[in-house]
Amino acid sequence: MQEFSYELKEQQYVAFNLYHSKHSQAVKRSLAIQRFVVPIVYLMMPFVMGPIFDWSIWGLMIPFVMFAILWIVFFPPYFYWNIKRISRKMIREGKNEGLLGVHKLLIDSQGIREVTKNGEAQVHWSGIEKYGEDADNLYLYNSAMSALIVPKQAVPELDLLLELLAEKVSATAGG
């Protein structure tokens, strides 16, 4: 059995939301639509505005093409910056003692037990749908949109935990 404690901070919550949005098919689709549909609309504007105002369509194309290119290049960083901003706002909206603060994890052959100031939760290995990681954290998804956030630096035997996850999660949920 592995047992360890760590403090979950706003930074890890924001990192999870960013990780999830970068790996979610629904969010990727939304980003692609917003990234490319808006420039297409702007590229049609000269054909609408030119005849209405009796302006040169090709003269109008230059600024609209420039805007479309800038939008395509700079919208993704803005999109992810906005996810971070909204995540920070949401976490600051109310009491989050159960989400943020000190967490104690107990990991054994049955699953994971998480103990916080507000209570405890048991997740069997079959309840872990998938897991992911970035440079600093592990994300143990217990649903399509939520996960146990575990800072890697808090795990004394990280390699053993990753091996256990690969064995248990792939055996129950297909990795």
C-alpha cells in the first residue's frame, strides 16, 4: 500500500483544466470551429461591404485577410489563456476546502482512497476511466470531466504508481 499526503493548490486545479481542455475532443472541436469559422466570415465581408458602400472588394480584402491570419495564429493561445482565467475565477467563487488543501491518498490493490478535510472518497480501479499526466501532475479521471489531481512531486514512488496505473486502468478501462 502506498500512502502519501500533499497540498492541492489553485495552480494544480488550473493545470488540470488546461490539460483536460487540450485533450478533450469536444474542446478541440470547439477550438477548431472558432479558430476557422470566424476568419471565413471575415473573408466574406469584403464581398458584402464592397457593393453596399461601393468600395473595391480587393482593396477590402487586404485588411480582412490580415485579420483572418492574425485570428488563426493568435486565437488558440487566447483560448487557452481564457480557460486558465475562467478556472481561477471558478475556484475563487466559493468554499473549496474539499477540492483545495491537504489531501491524503491511500493506494492499494483495490483502488484509491482520498481523504480531505471534508471527508473521504473511495474509488475502485474500475472507477478510474483513464489517467493522464503533464510535467507536474497526474490526473486520475473518475468521470469524463473530473479527476483526482496528484502532484508528481508528492508521490514518493512515482514509477511504481505509474506501473500500477498502467496495469489496473488498462485492464479495467482500456487506458
